[in-house]
Amino acid sequence: MIREKEYNGGSGLGVLLVFLILFFASGYWLFKSTAMGLGIGMIGSVLAMIVSIIGLAGLFVVNPNQAKVLQLFGDYRGTTRNAGLRWANPFFSKKAISVRTRNFETGKLKVNDKSGNPIEIAAVVVWKVVDTAEALFNVDDYINFVHVQSESALRNLATHFPYVADHEGEMALSSHTSEMSIGLSAEIQERLEQAGVKVTEARISHLAYSPEIASAMLQRQQASAVVAARFKIVEGAVGMVEHALQMLAEKGVIQLDDERKAAMVSNLLVVLCGDRHVQPVINAGSLY
């Protein structure tokens, strides 16, 4: 595997000044040699102009957060990251590559979660190139490589966790977003290690059931919510009835046998657990 190595080259300002002076001086001397008929002077002037033109071809500009990868006839010679006007061997090829932070959103992928339910999922991946040599020479197209491997990692993540937890404490895609982001980032980074890319962040941006089962799953979630709410209501009502009986016994307000206690408990539970307003009935007769 090819690793990045530094090659800053020389500062371009001084080289630019030298070759410009050489170019104009050789042009001036060529004009004078032509006028005076000096053959040797003309040849020397032409050669000097050619050298200056070739030398000027070695100048290149490096923008901030950009790198230039230098090659000589296919041989990797190094990477320069120093911004500004630089100079290197005129025969070097100079390929620009951005080292800025980038992000992209995967398409909405249709996959089956751990429970076998079809879902739609997408993610936003933030990444940047940290090794220009690996990015250019170890993979064919590093940008396409990032996109394909990110989608593959997202598919793999979705198949290992359910959309919603079936059991208490189980990790799920919808409820454990932070854990899913950490796991997704780690898996994408592992896949992109050979491409010289660093994944800064990866988060799920879209998560939903597929349209063909969305309505059924919505009814299931509503039913689960109703059951959970009823459970809390019943739990609270039982506590209130228990407290009421305990206070009546402690203060000696009334003495109830088991049958009357059962009737009172039944009435209180109906009142407390019902979802409609109750109509009170006043019994003015004897309790027995």
C-alpha cells in the first residue's frame, strides 16, 4: 500500500521572478543578436527562452485545504499541502485533491430489520481525506468508494437491530440513536481505512417503516401505547384503593366486612379506571 509522503518543493515567488527575468533578458538578447547578425547569440537566446518557459511550467498553486499529488511518469514522488505559489520539477504531473471536510446523505435504503420488518433508512456521513496517496492509488474512485461502503455499512447496521425494541433493555434503531451513530461511524471507518479517509460523524437521517406495512405498524404502536397507559392507570388505581381502605380502617370511620370491601373496591376501580365520567348514585337506605 502506498502511503503519503511530504514533498513541499520550492517557493514559487522567487522562481517566478528568476525565470521571468531570464525570459525577458533572452528575448532582448535575441532581438539584439538578430539585428547584429550574431548566430551564436541567437542560439543561446533561444535556448534560454526555452529553459525559462519550461521552468515556468513547474509553477503551481495550492489552495487552502487542498493538496497536490506529484508524480513523475507514473512514479509517486510526494504530496504538497503548503498553500500558495509553489515550484517543482516541470515534468511532474500535479493532481489536486481536496482535504476539506465533506458530507453526503445516502439514498433511502429499503432493508429488513432484525425482526424481519421492511424499513426505510438513510444516513448522513461526514468525512475527509487524510492520506492523499491512499485515496488516489489504493482505490479506483475514492468518492464513489465512500458512498458505496457507507451504504453497505448502513444496510448491515439495519439488519442487526429492530426498528423498535421488543423487550425491555433491547437496543433499537429508533430509541438508541447515539449508540447507532457510534456503531455506524466505527463500521464505515473500518471499511474506508484503506482509502485514506477519516469518518468524522455518521448519523441516521431518515427512519421509517416501508409504506406497505406503515399503517399496520402504526396500529401496533398505538395498541402498545394504550396497553401501557392502561397498565399505569390500573397500577395507580390499585394504590389509591389500598390507601383509601387503610385510612378508613385507621380512623375507624366505618367497619366493613370482606363482602362490602370487595364491593367498594369494585366500585372504586370502575370509577378510577373508566374512560368516561361516572354518574354518582346516592343510597339513603340501610347499608345492610
